[in-house]
Amino acid sequence: MSAITRQMLRDYLNDALPDAELAAVEKALRESADLRALYREVIEQEDRGEHTVGAIWRRERVSCPTRDQLGGFLLGAGDPESLEYIEFHLKTIGCPSCQANLDDLRKANKPGKK
Ligand SMILES: [Zn+2]
């Protein structure tokens, strides 16, 4: 895997990376404390006052959606940007703990089976 550059982090922050690179950056951020420190620097330099849910999520990073948010995702409830992020987190990143959580919620929510 190629090294994650400062420029890639900047593009990541600004949501300007293609999905494949976005996924690579996100994975690398989850795995590397050094990279997270670098990312924090990039954020400080780049602070453009973006306050959308997606931007905040990308900044705070590496956090998983809560169970409530996953439940909302199942029902298609919530703001479009956070639903989009959760879908990205589940499908592109393939976060195993969120997938397990989602399966669990899906079973719990099955209509007709109480
Ligand atoms: Zn997750």
C-alpha cells in the first residue's frame, strides 16, 4: 500500500478523494496513531469551518456510528449525509463491528416475529 501523504489527508478532509483512496485513507487512519496525529495537524491548517455531519465525522474520525444511528440507517431515518456516511462506513470500509451490530438490529427489528 502506498504511503498516505499530507495532500491525501487534505483531500480526504475536503471529501475530494475517489472512494478507493478514501477507503485506504480511512483504514490507515484507524490503524495508525501517527497518521491520526498528522491528520489533526492537517485539520488545524485546513480549518475552513465546515460543520456538516459528514465533515464533522471525517474530522472526529475513526469513530463508529452509534447503535441508534445504525437503527436509523436501517429505517432510512436521519439526515441524508449521515446515512450516506454510514453506508460508506459499512460497505466501503466494511467495519466488522458495525456490520455485526447492524445484523443484530435487523433481527431485532424483524416485523411479525416477537
Ligand atoms: Zn464501525
